[in-house]
Amino acid sequence: SGDSGIYGMVLGQAIDCFFEDTPLNIEELTFLHLHKTAKLIAASLVMGAVICELDKATQEVLYQFGLKLGLLFQVQDDIIDATLSSEEAGKPTQNDGHKNSFVNLLGLEEAQKEKQKLRVELDGELSKLDAALSKRLK
């Protein structure tokens, strides 16, 4: 419940709406997306781990993996919005001009570097897991 309530996704969504036309810095933007997007993915992974009766240590690794995966998802989504047409993306694009996005804050090249950095970090998280589970998450 901490990931979905006022200290989780609700907080992230509120920050996103409140600061829509106010530029955030990288720490604030990361905080926003950790709470808005990443905690949704992390909580989902942990719920699956609990259902499968995985140990607490594995649940924590999956949670951290989910947080990084959520940030990676958001960076990639921002890149898609900035670089693809709606037809190419399969969804409306070019909508983030006034929003706090990684591309708007960092520029396209730096957002792509951030995406790559997160991919490397995700690989590091995967190395902490059982080989069979790690393989399924790749």
C-alpha cells in the first residue's frame, strides 16, 4: 500500500500534475517517476514474488529491479514521444513539450545515455537473482 498511496504513485501523479508547466531538476524528475511509474512496476514484481513464495531477499532484489525498470520505461517513453510519429509509436506522440520529461530536461542524447546507464544497472540487478529467474526477466 505504501507504493500506491500518498507516499507512492498518488504522490508521483500529484507532482506530475502540479508541476506540469514548471521545469524540475533531474533529482526531482527522478523522484516523480520513481513514485509515479517505477513503484507500480516494482510493486507488481513483488506481488508476483509473494504469490510464488520467494524469499524476502529475492523480493527486495525484484523490488529494486522494478524501480530501475520503471525509470527505464519512462526514459524510453520520453524518447519515443520525442522521436517517433504517432503511427510509428502506435500511440499519440509529440505531447511532452510542456511536460517534465527526461528528453526535455537532458536533451535527446543525454536521455539516451541515461537509458543505457539504466540498462547496465538492470543487468547488475539481474545478476543478483537465481539464474532461472534472471533468464525469465531478460
